[in-house]
Amino acid sequence: MIGETFDDYVDELGNIRIPGNQTLIDFVDKHSEANGDDLAYRFIDYSREREGEYLELTWREFGVRLRAVAARLQQVTSPGDRVAVLAPQGLDYVVALFAAVYAGNVAVPLFDPEEQGHSDRLHAVLGDCEPVAVLTVGTAAAGVRKFFREQPAAQRPRIIAVEAIPDTVGATWRRPDIDIDSVAYLQYTSGSTRVPAGVEITHRAVGTNLLQMIDAIGITENARGVTWLPLFHDMGLLTVILPTIGGKFITIMSPSAFVRRPSRWIKELAAQADGAEIYSAAPNFAFEHAAMRGLPKGDESLDLSNVIGLINGSEPVSVASMRKFNEAFAPYGLSKNAIKPCYGMAEATLFVSATRRDDEARVVYVDRGQLNEGRMVAVDEHSAGAVAQVSCGYVARSQWAVIVDPATGIERRDGEVGEIWLHGDNMGIGYWGRQGETAETFHNRVTRNPAGSRAEGAPADARWMRTGDFGAYHDGELFITGRVKDLVIVDGRNHYPQDLEYSAQEASTALRPGFVAAFSVQAGQLPAPVLEAGGPTDEAAEQLVIVAERGTGAAKLDPGPIVDTVRAAIARRHGVTVRDLLLVPAGSIPRTSSGKIARRACKAAYLDGTLRGGHRQDAYPDAPEE
């Protein structure tokens, strides 16, 4: 925060307020003017050199490039037009994103059409937002043009290669007529089971959310970030926008660079010559992946004592993954407080709650039966039926999260499970072009608990956003118990899918950890081989199905003993029968753009027989080995 402190953004009631109608343009301009020679962004390109090529932009260079590209956009677009970014991860991507904002357009961060496994999503999103222009790079331009060739020429967007625009074009740039409540960009949801929806994120929302992150994680002017997350995903996007308000520069690499060699991420987290504090963010699978394959080799030195926060925003956060990561890197100085389980979503711009900077990630063991009936009741870790729940910390300043009965909107008491509803200036204002869905999701009313409400301080007429997530408060901290639509109901009893999945993978090493999906289907929908094996005949009865990828070295193992072992463990721990346990090759289970298991898409693939054919998903995050 150039020449300012966090307190300059807090009002007399302690709420975050952005003074002076400031937009993202104002934040970047302040950096360009005050810290022009300081580094803004660094990209490590591993496409040609094994050790990577370091490409950098100072704040002054960044400002010059933004104005040049924005000026070009102003020549061919009108204010409010959507401008899509279809480019590979890199500095030009960041320039393109901010340039669309500088032009007064609505940015739509997407990805290179050549990226495998995402073409259907890309067609859906582009059809939804109808961009007038597309920003890309020269190496991807041919693929982008090919992507649009089926459209009539008059309907094709203008395609612009960012690096081809001379700096001198920036002389014609004019500050757009926008304010803090103008839409800065559309953040498209993962869309694993529906057409992705574009959340409208205003300058107020993104500014507020960045300040909430700075406050909650404890990011100072001496902190800088490292990210390999896709820049079209909310967690990756907010990480690269964060330096515009607080901290030092950020180092970026591609998702495939991390997946192939997780040690690259770990190396950049390690202490550097400038002594900066380091923060980063990653989904849950990344911590286990790094623990297995990211350790230094031989006598390589590694100092992770400067890492202040590793945001773990996956759903759910795995106790086992955190433990493996901590045990792997504690010998290299990693603090046990470094991993920060958090909760967030695109509709909240990103960030909702987090474990505080000085706190260790908290794990509470609760009674499984009570949890399935809607209550969090703490028990001893070794009690029969104990199930681990990871705290997502404390709800951010100026963010309100209430737990309600989803059918009535009546607030529930602490310790009771219900749907999480959100309110705050960081919230998106709706879904692009979807009035009905916007009203249903964002325009809800809460009946507050008179005995003590988590809505205290929010306006009486506040509108609340339905998250679709189940959760509860325990000792003031927010716990996420699962997705409303993913809840498995068999024989009238509730089961959380992640609980079933964890039990399955713990039962047999033949299952690939983190690549297990549990869901229910009606008996009448089961494949013929399963029906012929016997079981309940009521076609409407819900039956438990588990799909699991085979672990390393398990490809040729006899499935019979594996299935028997897992079935016995699930029956013993959960009191439910696994009607079908389908073992599939690695890479078969569908995942979202952020690497999470897409259970409903997996269920659809199971029902249409695709999974039984050994079909491999090409979507992120699986990548070939180098």
C-alpha cells in the first residue's frame, strides 16, 4: 500500500472502506508512479530451459504496456464490451487482463484454446459473454483464429496479439469513464456439471477482497507471492492482482511446470537474498504432490523459514495432505503454522475466511453420526465414529457468513450444520446475463437468530448469497462440511462424500489418494453387470457408488480383493453398502478447472458408461511426465 497503511482503508466501525472511489487503474497507477523501477511481475518460463528463463516487468514497464494495449482496445471496442484473454500463462497474460480494465472494457480471463480438455468449456463461456475482442500472444494467435473460424466473419471478435502493439500507441490512451462499482471482469465458475456462469466482479469487490486477504493472512510490504495456479481461476487471478495493493512482486510459473516438477514451486518458496516473507496458494492435491515429489535432491539446500502463509483453498482440506507436507518440509525450516486452510468461491471474488497468520491449522474430531444428522459434536480423536474436520479459520473483516436452513433462511445456532450464506462488499453482483439465477443465488433474506447472530453488523436489509456449501461454526471458527448437492443419501441417512472417499483410500493402498469419488445413483440406473451381481431391487432406491483411480503399481492387481477390502471398511465405519466400486486408470476421474474432483460429472460419466471404457480425462491437472 503505497504511502498508506491498512488503517487508511478502515472506517470508524472497523469495516473496510476504499476511499476516493479508487479502481484497479488507480491502484496500478500509484505503483507505477511511486515505485516505477521496482519489480512488479516475474515469470519463469520452463518451456525451453530445464532451469527456467526469468522474464520480468517493473511497475513502470507494466504501466506503459497496459496503456499501449488499452489504447488499441479503445480503437476497436466500446466501453463495457467484453474482452476475452485467450493466452498461455505468462507476463503478456497479466498485461492483457489489466489492459482490458484500463480500456474500460469487461475483462474475461480464460486460457489458450490449445490447452487440452477445455474446448467445450471455452465454447460455452465465449458463447455466454460474446467478446468483441480477444487478447492473445503471437504464438497462440493461429489457434485462437482457428477456434472462431466456424463463426460468420461479421460475428468473429477482433483478435489482437498483445506483444505486437508498440509502446507508442499508449499516447492515445484515455482514462475510461468507470467508477468503483463498474464491473472489472467476469470470473467464470468451474462449470463441472452445468454451463459455466460469469460472476460479475466490480472494482469495489476486488479491492475489498484484496484488503481482506492482506488483513487476514498478515501480508506486509515485505511479503511477495509465488503462484503456478491457472490465471483464469479465481485463486490464481487474485494472487496476481494482489501486488497492486500490497506487498512486493509476484513470481508466476505455469500449472504444468508445477505438476511435472513440484520442486520448482518449493524452490521459489525458499528464502531469497531480499529476505522477503513468502505467501502462496494451492488446492489440496498440490500439498500431497509436493510432499511426494518436491523434496530437494542430494545435498541441495532449502530454507523455508520465511514462508508466512500457504493458502489451502480446496474442498475439503485433507488432514493427511497437510500432515505429509509438514512432515516432508519441517526439516527445511517450514513453520507448522505455514499451511492456512481457507474458504472461498468465485461469487465472493475469492476469499471468505482464513486461518490467522500466527495460528496453526486446527483440526477438530467430531462424531460421524451426529454430523450426518446436522450437528458438530466434538469427540476424542480415537473415539469410535470420530471424523476429522479442518477449520477454515475466521471469517474475514467486513464479510458476513451465516449458517441457515436452506429451505427457510432461518439462521441456525453455532454447532448446527446448515447452508452457508454470505454478504459483504467483496461479493459479486450477479451472474452475467442471468437475471433469474442471479436473483435465486444472490438476493436472499436471512431471519436472524435473536439469541446471537453471525449477521451482527450487516445491514438489516442485506441481501445474502447462497453458497451451496454446508458448514457450521465451532468455537468461532468456520468449518465446511460439504456441498449441498453432493450429499450422499442412502437408506434415508446422510453421508458426506469426502468422508466416504477418505475411508475408501485409507482401506487400500491400491487406490490413488485424492482421486476417489463417492456418489449415489438410483438402483434402476446401475449398469447391467452390477444389477446382475444382485442387491436391492427397488429401482428408486439410492445406492452408493465409489469410483477410484488405481494407485502407482496397482494397474495389474486383481480387483476382487481390493473391492472386498474397501467394501468391508465402508460397511464397518459408515454402516452402508458399496453397491459398486469401480477401479479406473489414473487420469479417468473428471476434475474441475482448479483440480477438484467433479463428483457430479463423474456420476454422469459413470452412468453413460464412459468410465468403464477406460477413458482418460485430458483436463487439468494431469500432465505428462518430462
